[in-house]
Amino acid sequence: MSSPPLAHACTLFGLDARDARLLHLRANAVYHLPRPNLVVRLRHAPGNAAVLERARAAIRITAWLSEHGFPTTKPAALNQPISVDGWISTAWHYVTSTNETRSRPHHLAQILRHLHRMNAPMIAPTIQLLGTLRADLAAHGHHGQADSVLTAVQRAWLLDRCSSVEAAYSELDPPLGYGLIHGDAHTGNLFADRTSWLLGDWDSIAYGPRLQDLVPTMMGHRRFGRPPHLVDLVLLGLRHRPRH
């Protein structure tokens, strides 16, 4: 994978990249540009139309949410997203935090309740239950390719498993119904400004079952041993009954 093309992206955006500082490098490379006081996010997704579509939706919908009083990080008023050397780039206003209090599950629950009541006039992409797994298998899973790590049998098993999980998921009757969801809602995506908590990192924005926004908190308990009462706090905040 190539290095994040920050300088090229900033040139296309018309932004001053001098003194840029890397904030983190995971699924996205995220930089703070101190001169325009913006954050530039870059995600490596060569040829992935679904990621580009979701980035476009994130820009459109968060702009609308911000205009209608929802506490979200705000996209910069630029022509975006842009595609640079196989990377998708977006730009956002930097949140200058003066609040040293850690975000808590009840903060997340309050914001999610607010989000789930919003009826944005633009359509969000349908939730991708398995993320980019199918696209990744299509791009890298063919047996015989130089970069393949799967045998034909392994790839066929994964595709069959994808189909069975998606079919079972489609038959669920989620108790909170369907609507606009964040898709990766956890306390690590809350940012404190001077007056409130803001919800950021909208890469997984989607139309889907609202209860899906509980999944990251649930996985924090099941996979990483975080206290189970944190799940209950989010459930209560969403006005849903705690676990039994």
C-alpha cells in the first residue's frame, strides 16, 4: 500500500498542508492542518465504489445534520470527497477540545437517540453488514493471483458463509426499526468541543436497523471484556430494555 498522499490531496483541495500533524493511522490516515484548522482524512480504497459512495453520503448528510442542530463534526465547505492515487480524501473542521472529561456511554446514547429521530432528506447507502469483505474477496481472493492468500475452496466457503449470514440477517425484526445510523458508534468517536459532545467518523453511515448502533458497545464487552453495565447504559439511553 502506498503512503497517504496528503500533499497531493491538499493541493487539490486548495489547502495549506504546512506543519500537518498525523493524529492517527488505522483504517484512515487522519491529519490536522493547523493553518486552515481542518482535519484531512485519507482512506486507501482503490477502485472501491462503495467506499466512495459512502464518503459522499457522509459529507452530504453531516452537512444537513449540522444545519439542523445535530451535534456532529462538520465537513469543510469544499468540493469533496476527492480520489487521489487510490485514496479517498475528505476534509472536516477540527474540534478544539477544552473538555478533559472522558466520553461515557450515556453521552453516546443521548446522541444516538437524537440521530435516530432525524429524517434526512437525502438517502444513505444501505448498511453493509459485512463491510468490504465481498469487495476484498473480489479484488484479492482469486486463487492463482500473486497476492492471493486464499485457496479456491477457502474463497468459496467464505462467499457461501457471507450469503447465509446476510440471508439470516435480512429476516430479523429489529425492535428499534430502521433509519439513519452512524454504523460505528462508540465513545471513541465522540469529540468534546467547548459546549457539547460531537459525533464524528462517519465512514460507515448507512440506512439500516437502528439497533446496529449498539453493536460496537456490545463487542467492547464480548471481545474486550469491558463491563456489561456499559451495554445496559446505552440500551437505556436508547429507550430499550437492558439485557436479561
